[in-house]
Amino acid sequence: MGIREFPNGSARGKAATLGMRRSPDVSPRRLSDISPQLRQLKYLVVDEAIKEDLKWSRSVEDLTSASVGLTSIEERILRITGYYGYQPWAASYKRDERSRESPAPAEAQMQAGAEGGGRVNRCCWKCSVTQLKKIFWGVAVVLGVCSSWSGSTQLAKLTFKKFDAPFTLTWFATNWNFLFFPLYYLGHVFKSAEKQSPKQRYRECCRFFGDNGLTLKVFFTKAAPFGVLWTLTNYLYLHAIKKINTTDVSVLFCCNKAFVFLLSWIVLRDRFMGVRIVAAIFAIAGIVMMTYADGFHSHSVIGIALVVGSASMSALYKVLFKLLLGSAKFGEAALFLSVLAVFNVLFVTCIPVILYFTKVEYWSSFDIVPWGNLCGFSILLLTFNILLNFGIAITYPTLISLGIVLSVPVNAVVDHYTSEIVFNSVRVIAIIIIGLGFLLLLLPEEWDVWVIKLLTRLKVRKKEEIPEGNGDITSGLPNKSRRTRPSMSSFAH
């Protein structure tokens, strides 16, 4: 039993228990209506075991502390009897528990601020580390793109002194694209948690070509046109190196970015951007000035036309790829480039053979072929394409594009010491204009919004600094007057 009675008050105890069992429907309206129960409560005693079980209700604590006078007799009676559904101990207990467990508002704000600040600091630290890693890898990729592109250009120029066969060199270097998918699969095996067999990975990447995969029809309709554009881009570029210096070739090839924008605007209905139109105008003006730099000689005009044609084929390749195939994942892009190598072997091999027997590209013996230069050029071009297509996995695409621009000064330095190039004012201005146009094309689409936000923040900061400065000046004046008054009164005395 939880409640026991004194020996001399059994009847009164029974009456008390009956009184406390009254339902709230017949509850009294005045405290005097339950006066018999009030007189009988002093004979009630609560077991120690029940005290431990009922500590949550706070009624036991209030009963034991009645002599101290912590609560009124009315509250104690109403708590015990439960009349009117009166249970204020729950609210008071919760308030006490909140006051014990929860800190003060200021402390809570400080703790919340500290926790929030810790989370923000951790997030900022993670973001900063991630951005630093991307920038670090970006610098490495930029150096790789710059060195591989300028190195392949210079090595091609050196190769043509011994082996005058630009189309054969294009065919030989394109065959190395077959290594794209095997290299990608090796990276997949080392990096991916879920390992797949080469056949499974191939089938998964073949979905890029459609539901039926890489069929013969898809091969001729979606792969063959890009194989032709790839061959034309590289052949025209290499043939231009025979005609003009590598500096002019590399800077004129940067115009392909402007051609991509113009074709995307016309064919893909991309967003119109005035700054990119200005960049395209810069590119065209640079081409004209570059032609004028050598005095419109037939040799240089042909070379410039070849480079512009190469840049146009490259732009057409990119726009048609986006139009017909859309965007590709890394595995799909690797498979697509390997398919181009297969197309090159099957259908382009006959062209170098025809050029050899017609003596357009003829060499007397295979012993005089500089295989080292050919393999070196192919490896550098393969490295350049790998960094260009897969570098976005570790860094920003803008940094990758900067590597192509940086190859221009590298080629200029090499040409200055290895050839008789003349850097007159017209050529230098043309190089600067084309480079500036290329950089303008790297601006993101929302660059104007970012600039407006930046200018707005700067204006707000200036407005905030001006009132603070005025407040400091005005607050300093009364201090000076207070300091001077005692001194004046002292002189008066």
C-alpha cells in the first residue's frame, strides 16, 4: 500500500480516501466545501518507496515541506485531491527543471554562438582546404597543358625539318587516342569502390550512344563525322606550322573560343552576351592585324588561313558534339575518343598511303623517319587531350583554358632564340588583342551580377565608414572642451 493510516484514525482515513476519490464532475466550488478532508489530511503519511516513485509529481515534496511554508494550504490540497484538474506541479517542475538544466539566455546564446561558430569555422576550413587543393591542382594542370601544347607545337616544327609529312603525322598521332579508354579503366580500377570488368564498363559507357549502344549505324552517323573533324583540325594546324612561325599559329588558334561562342549563339541559341561579342571582334581584328604584320605575303596569308580553318574545325567539333551528343561523363568521353582512333585506323589509313605513292608526302626510306620525334609528339598531344578533357575532375575549367593562352609567350620565347621572327608593333598588338579576347570569353555568364554585387558592397562599406569617422570627430570635441575648461579656470584663479 502506498498510503497508511494512524491506528486511532481509521474511520477518518476511510473518509479521506473516499473524499479524494470524488470525480471532477462533482468537485466543490469553495475551499470550505472540503473542510472535513482538510482536517483529516494531517493523519496521512506517505511511504518512502512511494516518495521515490512520485518525485516527478512534486506533490510529495510539497507535502513534506508544508511546515516550512513553501506553498499555501490551498495549493497543497488541490494538488493532492486533483480538483478542477489542477496540476500545477507539472508546470512548476518543468520550469524548475528548465532552470536547472538549461542555462541563462545569455549563456545559451553564447553556447549556441560558439557551436555555430565552430560549425562555420569547420565548414570554412573544409571549403578553404578544398579550394586550395583545386587551385594547387589547377596550377599543375595549367603547367601541364601549357608545356604539352607548346612542346607538341615546337616538336612538330622540328620534325618537319626531317620528315615533311603533316597528314601522316596527324594520322600517326590520332592512332594514340585508342589509349584513352584503357587509361580511364585503370583509373576506375584504382579509384572506384565498386570494381567492374572491362566488358561491363564498356557496356555502361556505350549507353552514351543510345539505348542500343555502339551499333554500326551509330558509328557512321555519330562517330565518323567527328573523326573527320578531328583529322582536319590537327592536319590544318600542323600544315600551318610549316608555313608560319609557331607563335602566330598558337595565338591564332586561340580564336577558336570566339568561333565556339558565335556558333553556339547561332546554332544552339545560347545566351547573348555583349562582352563575348566584343571578344569575337577582338579575335577577328587580331587575325587581320596578324596578316598585316608580315605585309600580306602569300606564304603568311596561306599559313594564317590554315590556322583559322583549324580553329573553325575545332569550334564546329565542339558545337556539333553538344548538339548531337550533349554532355559526356569521363568514361563516355574516353570511349568516344578511342572510337575516333578506331575510325582513324579503319578509314583514314588509306589517305597516307595514297599521299606516299603520289609523292605528296614521300620519304625515301623508313630508316630516315624520326620515330622519336613522332612518338614524342604523339605522347605530348595525348597528354594535352587528357588534361583538357579530364582536368575538370580536379580543378576549374577556366584554369585549364589559361594553359592554352600561356603557351603563346612560351612559343614566342622559343621562336625568339630559334628562328628569325620579328616582333614588330603590329604583331605584338595583334597578340595582345587576341589574348584579351580569349580572356574575355573565359568570364562566366553571371559576371556582370557579381561585379554589381561587389560594387554595392564597396559602396555600403564606404557609407558605414564615413559616419564612424564623423562620430569619432564629434565625440572628440567635447573631450577637448572638458580638458580646456579646468585649465582656463586655473589661470583665472
